[in-house]
Amino acid sequence: MPVHLQREIENLKKKLLTLSARVETAVRDATLSIENRDYDLAQKIIQNDPRIDSMEVGVEEDCLKILALHQPVAIDLRFIVAVLKINNDLERIGDLAVNIAERSAFLSKHPPVGFSLGLIEMVDKVQDMLKHALDALIGLSSGLAHEVCASDDAVDAMNRQMYIKIQDAIRRNPEQLESLIHLLSVSRHLERIADHATNIAEDVIYMVEGQIARHRTEEYK
């Protein structure tokens, strides 16, 4: 690999990992703000979103510059293509963290629903998926990435169960309709974060193995 290209790719890796860490923190803080009914933390996540957007643009610009100036081939080209896709997924996860924070800000100003919906279990599962997807990215571990892909169905099932629970809760507690709808939105946003974590894992598999992992869910069951 030419020295200039190697240096550009190393800088790109550092930028992507910095973005990954910031996005993971945003998701963790968004879910903490829900658990702790912390309005100020929710507002902090919302205010920090433009920085994530700016970092995402910077990574994309670097990818396009490398493609234009160095015309990479083989494994280097595969890496740049995967980074472009992962970068987009990270930005979307950041947006979803903001969506959760907005729901959290509303919920913090209203009385708690007063009964468990199992949301914390879903939060833990999604955070584990995101952490392992990013660990797979950092370590270029296709084995860990395959484990992330295998976890996605469990989160989908949790989201379906949440829909059923909230539907029942609305019937029993119609006066809490608005808060319950916001909680349902949180569940949906968590499910989407899990989808994006799975996308990242699939792109890690592509980086490492050169195999496109999409539409191969039967292998993870």
C-alpha cells in the first residue's frame, strides 16, 4: 500500500472510531435519561447532535477524497465502501438517540406510568448489540459481528411484546395515553438502533471476510 494511502486510511479509522464512541455515549445517555427521568441530560443529547452530524460529514468527505485521489483496489476499496456505510448507520443511530432524548424530556415532566413494561431489559439488549458491533469494528472481529446479527431477532420480539403491553396499558389506563405513546416510540427507536447495529456488524463481516452478509439471517438462527 502506498505510504500516502496508508496514512489517509489510518486517519480515517481514527475519525470513524471517534464518531463511534460519541454515538455510543449518546445512546447510553439517552437511555439513562429515560431511566432517571433526567430532563437536563436529555437536553444535552439533543444539543450535541450537530457535532455528530458534522463528524459524519467529515468522514464521508475523507472517504470520497481517498477514492478520488488514490483509486484504492481490493481490500482497501472494500474498507472504504464499508466505512461509508457504517458512517451513515452511526449518524442514524445518533438521530435515534436524539429521538429517545426528546421522548425522555417529555416523560420527565409527567408522572411515571407506575408499572413495569420491561423497557429496561430492551435497553440493555440494544446497548449490548451496539457495543459488540462497535467492538467488532474496532477489532475487525467477524465472529463478534456474527453474534450481533444473531441477536437482532430477540430485539424485534421485545419490540412486538412492548406494542402488546402498551396496547393493554392504554385500555387499562387511558388517562396515561400520551406517556404510553411516548414509551412505545422509545421502544421503536431502540429497535431501529438494533437494526443499525446489525448493519454495522454486517459491514464488518464484509470488511473481514469479503462476503455480503445481508439477507443471510437464516445463518444466524
